[in-house]
Amino acid sequence: MNVRRSCLSVPGSSEKMLAKVGGLRADEIVIDLEDSVTAGAKAEARDLVCRMLTEARPIPGLVAVRVNALDSPWGRADVAELVERAGSVIDSLVVPKVERAEDLQDIERLLDELGATISIQALVETAAGLLRVGEIAEASRRLDALILGYEDMAASLGRPNAGEASERWLYAQEAVLVAARAAGLQAIDGPYLAISDEQGLRRWATHVRGLGYDGKWAIHPSQVPAINETFTPGEDEIDRAKAILAALAQADGSGGRGAVELDGEMIDEASRKLAEQVVARSQADPIAGQAAP
């Protein structure tokens, strides 16, 4: 099980920042070849990313690269060169501004033609993508996660002050979450842009974790500890989950009912599923980005 509590976005054009990613404690490093790279620097950034991934010390967590859209002048070259030169160290490609199932099916076909085993993640960040998010979630066998992107979504909706209040985004957050869960995917929240506002970051992260999200993007290394902490269960939550699993296991072993009482509360198979998720989160390795066995 891949764990993506914290997904740190790093500009693909910055050699200085790329050189540091091996020592960062994010569950996933997302190297960006799209928005953070100017049009004139796309090819140079792509070459830099391929060299850094293959020549530098290994990145301990998951490695993703946000490519340019396939219908842009750079998208197909991004995919082909990344697969050819660094495919063995890339876990997934993040596809930006996904608006229809065909956007993912096109990149799936290209990866199939290249013989790559890389998975994909879909950024839902336009009104059209939000409208079709259920179709998008079912579009590809390679799809691993849906990511809600706020800034482009705000522009698409004509919504000012995108980062001010999480409640303005509840519809979009719920729509992406439901589509992801229905398709068996992870749901990842987009970045909080105020990098010096740790209190605001924690409030937002707590809100989306309460909705059911698996993790959140970061745009600065200083945001990673707060995100990891928010999306890691506390001791009380872990103890409760283990008690639920033990009580249900005892009931199963004695041929008992499907629902049993624990501390005055009825628990059942749905309780088991939630408890198992809590235990899996609690065993996440903050470096390796994987759940412990």
C-alpha cells in the first residue's frame, strides 16, 4: 500500500532544489515539469530531471513527475524521455488539468506502447474535470490517485481568494473524494499556498483528513512535518482501532454475531474496515512512503 500523507512539489527546473530531495521527509516527491517551468525551459528541465533521478542518490520515498498535458507541445516528449531515461525510478506520472476520461486513456496507451510499468495520478483542477470526475476516476487501470488542485480550479470557476476558506471548497472536496473512493483510489488534497501560516495549514489539513482524504500536497519542505503529523493517527485513535479489531476477532472466533458491543458502542464490519485503515496509517514509514507489513 502506497502512503501519500505528504506530497512535496519541487520545480523541475531548479537543480538546487532537486539536489535536496533525497534528504526530505515527504512520503512522495512530485517533480514538476508543468506550471513551475517556463515554456522556453521545458526541454532543459526535462533533461535535468532525468539526469538528477538517475545520477543523484536515490530518493527514499515515492517519486512522481508532473508532466505537461499530452496535447501541449511538450507532453509526449516528457513521457517518452522520462520512461526511456528514468522509468526505473519513477513510480507515477501526475497528469495535469484532466477534464475527461480520454485524457488518461491517451497517456495509458502511450505508456503501454513504451512498455512502462509506471502508474498515473490525475489532477482535477477545472470545472470540466470536476463535472466529469466520476468518469475520470474509472478511466484507467493505471490510475492510482485523484488530486484536487485549487488555484487552477479557482481560475476555472472565477472564484477569487482561492485559499481563504476551506468551506468554500466543500462541494469540490466531496466530489473528488467520493469519485476516488468509488473507484478504489487515493484522494489527495492540493497545496496550501501560505507557507508561513502553519496554523492555517494545520486547520486545512485537519479539515480534509476529517473528510477522509489520504494526504495533502506541500509546496515547501517546512510544510511536510505538519502534514505528516495531521495525517498520522494519534495514540488514542490507534488504541481504539486495535481494540475494535480485537473485539471483532474474538467475536469471529467464538462464532458470535457480526455486530458486537465495545465500551457501549456497537461495532461491525464497517468498523473493522475503518480500524484497519487507521492501523495501516499508523505503520507508515515517513521516509519510505510505504505501509509496514
